[in-house]
Amino acid sequence: MSIRQDKVASLLKKDIGAYFQQNGSVYCPGGMITVTVIRVVPDLSFARVYLSVFGVDDKQKVVDAVKEDAWKIRKEMGRLNKNVLRIVPEFNFYLDDSLDYAEEIDSILKK
């Protein structure tokens, strides 16, 4: 990734994380959503956002609800970063299950 992609990804990770701190209860009542990784394509038009969901049984359902509101999140990022980004990337949200996978491996190794 280029330096520009890293800077945009870092900015978006901070702002989307703050968005979920304020509005996370809409998507995940009683749980928590965190942004783990953002990958931006070289032309900055598209970003893959990986989310970790805690405190809920059906994590994919939470991510699907976030996907439905991707346009709303993009609009909010545009409002926050109107003086920084010329084009706000389109977001596609994915469930980051790497922590669950690591816990599963850890529990297998402890047996």
C-alpha cells in the first residue's frame, strides 16, 4: 500500500471507530463493534472495512445490518472529512473473525 492509502485508511479507521462508539447500540444492542482493519484500493474509491463484533451471538446479522447502512456511514464520513478527502470511498463491510479463530486454536492447543 502507498503512503496515501495508509493515511486514508488510518483516518477512516479512526472516524468509523468513533461512529460505532456513538451509534453501535443501533446495530448491536448490548454488544460492541470495533474496526480492526481497513484496506483502501489505490485510487481511493473503495474500502474494505473489517469489523469485530463482541457480546452478540449472531455476529453476521450485525454486519449485515451495518452493510445496509453503508451509505449512511459514507455520508457521515464525507461530512466529517470534507476538507481532507476529495472522494470518500465506498465501504464494504466484512466480519473479522480472526480473534475467534485464534481463540479456537488456543483452546485446541490447551487440550
